[in-house]
Amino acid sequence: MSQAAAAPDDSRGSGDSRLRWWMLVLAAIAVSSSYYNDDVIGPIADLLHRQRGFSQSQLGMLNGVISIPNVALALINGLMIDRYGPARVAFWSAAIGVLGAALTAVGSPYEIMVAGRFIFGVSEGAIFIALVAGLARWFSRSGIALATALYLSLARAGSYAVDTSTAWARPLYERGWQPPLWLGTGVAVAGLIAAILFYWLDRRHRPGAGSVAPLRDPARAPAADIAAAERSGLRSLLRFDLSYWYILALHVLYAAVFFPFRTTYAIEYFQHVKGLSLKQAGVANSWVFFAAIFATPFFGLLADRLGHRALMLTFGTLLLPVTFVILGLTDLNLWVSTVMMGISFSLVPAVIWPATTLIVEPRRLGTALGLITLIQALGMAASNLAAGWLADKAGAGAENPAGYAVMMWFFFLLSLIALYSAVLLWRRETGPDGHGLEEARKESAALSASPAA
């Protein structure tokens, strides 16, 4: 075990506090409200077309503008988490999210709506990683994978809720485009309340909080201390352990394959190449995300109980290139590839986020997650553009299904590079410089390590 792995985890909770599950519930409410508002434009897109005359480009701007702060501020968000603490940053982010949702609901003129979505993007980019870092302080190594998996599953429930809101909130949609957006604002307020409670409980009851120096107000800190901290933070960006860079590459490459294909091109590919109707293609694609809500916690629990986290990441990533081979070169039933990609999407996120928290020391976890988020956003954007450019060059479409082949080769080769990153991580973690990712953790051992909070 390397020195970094063996170093005491001075700011991770012992994981035995009975409040930790309530903290998970609060974090899930906060992040699911963010997911809800992220997708809130989709269900009212037709209403905005008919009632306000919005063009496709205007609708695209409402969704695209929220990604701009995520790229520009991702690393800054991470540095703020390390300086001010994840719970405080989550609280700030949730408050900004309410402001953005409210301006979006006001919605007129159009520029106000765009500004609201931009402001919401500032919140969305920070709250996810802040709450991941915050949960890592409450759960021991023996339980962090299950906790993170449940967090991810409940976050996706926010997306599911907004997609089905046209049914359970039908009277609001019948009144026009604006009431559903005010509903989204109400959901954001619920997330803010959860974030406030998360911050309050974290300040007063977090296990091990008394064993570390409290965060100081930078306004009261000597200027020399602040300058030194800034220099240290900048230098530390290039001093992460090699395992971190391997898992960062896996974060980026996996997302650059999965999300562009499934969220941008899959439905069209299923229609033009596999001969499905729009409804059939949508159902086949949606099951990957729906199944992940329930399967992700199972894989998180498995990682906690059995260990072998890097091996699980390798297996989950291996399913990606195999899926593209089946899709592109065989006539097997579409559900075969759907099941395989669903297993992959349930397994990899369930393991990769908690594994990252185990590799990086807690005082730099915010910076590490921010750097991942930054490069991941750039990678997904580049992959989307590259795949679209290749498909256009090949003339892919309903009249030329064979034109999609070059795009599928692109995703296949990118997934092979992702698999190589996973294998490198696995090899390192099974050697003397590992961080314990392959070790099973027993809750009983964690409980005996420190008194109950």
C-alpha cells in the first residue's frame, strides 16, 4: 500500500453515525431537484413552440446555455469545495439554483429565460460534486459505494419525475408553458431546504469534525496564509497519484462514449438502421436509464461487500465495445445490446465515483472532482461534435443507414481506449501503490475503529 493510501483519513467520517442515512436522503433531495430543473424545458417544448413561437434554435439555447458555466467554473467549484467545505458550497449552489429556476419561470422576455437557465447552470455544475464530496465525509470506506450509488439513483429519479410530470401534473400543463416552470421552482426550493438542513447537520454532527481544524473565514485569515493556500492548491493540480489520472481518463472517456451515443444518436440510429418506430426506439433507449435507477445501488453494495472495484470498472467498461460490436456487426435482438449497456451504465457510475473518493485525500477531493467535471464536459462536447461530423460526412440517414458505420467505429475505438484506462487502473491497484480499491471492507471493522457519534 502506498503512503497516500495508508495515510490517515482525517476528514472522512467513521461511517457509524446514525444520521448518515438522513444526510444521504437530504443530499438526494437536493440533487434530484437539480436534475428535475435540468430537464424542465423538454416537457414544455411544444408549448413554447405553439404559445410563444420559439424556434428550435431558441429551445436549443435554453438547454445548451446551462453547460457553459459547467465548463468555465468546474475547477473553481472544486477549489471552493476544498476551501469552504462541500456542505457550504452545496447550500450556496442550491440557493443560486432557486434564483435561476425562478427567472426561467418568469420567462419573458426571452433573454430573462436564457439568463435564468445560465444562472441555473452555475448551480448544477457545483451541487453534484459538492454533495458527492460531502457524503464522503459521512460514510466510511465500507459504505461509500452503496451511499454514492443510492445518491445517483435518487438523482436520476428527478429526471424521471420531470419526464412523467405531464401526467401527474397535467392540470399545470393544460394552463400553459409557465405553470410547469413555477412547479420546477417549487422543486428547487425543496432542494434548497434539503441543502440547508444538510449544511446545518454537517456543521454540528459530522463524525470526526472535531478532529480537524475548523474552516476559517478567508476574510479573517492573514493574507500570507491565503496566498500560500492558493499557491499550494495550484501546485497540487499536477501532484495527484497516478491512479487518479487513470480514473480521470476513465471518467472522461466513458462519458464521451455513453452520453453522446445514448442521448443524441441512439434513437435515430435505432430508427434508421434497426427499423424501429420513434416510440419503439424511445422505449428501448429509456430502459437503459430506468433500469439504472434500481441496479446502481446493487452494484454499489456489491463493491462495498466484495471489493474488486477496479476489476468491476474494467468489466463494466468492457461491455461498451462489445455492445457496439453487437449493434454494428450482428442482427441480434436490440434488447441484447440494451441490457449490456444498461448493466454497464449501472455498474460503472456506482463504482467510479466512490472509488475516486478513496483515491484522493479528502482535503483535495473538491479540486479532483472539479477537474474531472471540467475535462468530462469538454470530452462529451468534443465527442458529440466528432460523431456528428463523421455521420454527416458519411451521409448517414434514413436513406443511407450504412453511413452510421463510421460513427459506430468511432464510439467503438473510443470505448477501447476507455477500457485500456480501466485496465491500467486495475493493474496499479493490484500492486504496491494501490489505494485499497480491490479490498473488501467490513462494516464491523469500521464500527470498532471509533465510538458512535
